Amino acid sequence: MPAGGQQRCNDGEANHSRSLARKLACMVAVVWSCDASDVPPTPIDPNDLDGDGIPNAADICPNRFDTAPEHDEDGDGLGDQCDNCPTVFNPGQGDLGEGELQFPDGVGDACDPRVGRAGDKLNALFAFARDESGAFVGDGFTIANDRAIADGDARWTGVRTGQGDGITAAVRVPVLAWTQPSGGAVGVVVDSSAVSVAVGLACELAQDTDGDGFDEVVARVQPGGGEMRQSLGVLLMDEVVIIASRQVAFDRTATLECEVTNQGLKVKLELPAEDTGTGTYTIAATAAHAEVTSLVVYTAPFNHGGP
């Protein structure tokens, strides 16, 4: 090839290389402008891991972004939003009851309705630190001083339901006084009706009816499912914890479990129930001054075979 021709080839290759380089540079610029931010991402602050503006040392949920005022219902140092038992003191957060063959379900052993079974979930928590009345239908309760307060007769049914083969609702009542000589009661109902007190699986503490001087734990499946009643056995003092739970076994038999605890003494009653449920939950008081500091609801999944 003549020397001039060789030079023209070299110049052409050089021009092609420069053109290709310009195209690549342009592509990189376009990709950066379209797919990347002009502002580098803000690095994680090791002193504020969740970026909510509250330093780790003062943050009761240091790994959960929460700019709302934080609340610790059980006083165990963990905020309600990140506590696996928000109404039961458990600073260790143990969730090992499911054993080696099942995954922890996120509900701590201290409050898990079925410690040895996986799948339970926290469905709802009402700590009444703010106005949560919109989450209920009914009347008679007012929210003040970090609690829901009833004077006389009151009934609140949650608007949200909890679906599954198990539902457990627990209330804590640190202040309770009967306002009438007889007929007083305070409790919690699952699979209840928002319009009728005669529907649902109820667990309640009732004013003494047999004259032994002690109030009574009452489990009731209504309508028509029967009732059990047992004396509390101690004078009513300190906080009362009332728990109503409907659980359905793999053979589709259902049970109402009613549990009342006062002064460390626990009374537990069981009644057969129907294998149907609305998933609703209700707190109720009759002829009583009752102050409820929390209502917590757990659900269990539908059974799908196996013992």
C-alpha cells in the first residue's frame, strides 16, 4: 500500500477510536444523570442507626425508624414498636419456645399464647397513650392518663379483626371497683358482636355472687354454649390480667380458654366452642369503675393438617 494510503488508514482508525471514546463518555454521563443521584447517599450514622433523629443511647427502638413519641408500655427498656411482648416485662426478648424444628415467630415466649408452636402474630396493641378511640365502636370508655377508663357500663369492639384458627385478647386492669352492690363485671370477649353483649366467647372477673367474699372468674360461650364459674380465691388487689383465647385444634375442635391473674394467682377455665369465629375482640365493663392500661391481640394461623 502506498505510504499516503497507509497514513489515511491510520488517521481513520484514530478518528474512529476518538469517536468511540466520545460515545462511551456520553453514555456514562447519561447513565449517571438518569440512574444515579447527583447527591451521594447520606452514610448511616453509627450513633443513630435507624436515622430517626434519636441517638441510639436514648432510643428505645434503636433499629426502627420512629419519629413519633416513643412509648414503653411494660417498662422493660424496649419500645412498643420493637418489643416482642409489648405488655409483658421481658428485656431478654426470648423467642425460643418453638424449638429447633420451627422458626421463632416474633412473639416472645413471655406472652406467646402457644409457646411451642410457630406462626403466632401480634395483631393489635392498644396502650392508650394517645387517643385510639377511632379503632373501636361502642361507648362508655374514655381515654385519659395513659389508659381507657369506664365508669358504669362500657363496651368497645375493635374495628379491625384478627383472622385465623386462634385469637387471643388480653387486658390489664390496675384499677377496679364495683359501682353497684351486685352485678359488676369486667372482661374481654373474642368473636364478639359489636351490637350485642349476648354473642361471643367471654372471659371476665365478676362481682361475688355466692357470698364467700371473693369475686369470681367466669368463662362463657354465648349464645347457648354454657358457662363456668370459679372463685378467685383472694381479695381483689393490685393489677388484674384477663385473657380470652379461642384456639382450634387440627381435628377442628375449638376451645375457649379463660385466664385471670391477680396477685400472682392464676385461675384458668376452658369451655368447648364452635369452630367458627369472627375474629373480633371486645373489652367490656358492667357496674364498674375500670381502668384498662392495655389491650393486646394475638392471632394464630389456620391449621393445614398434621398433629
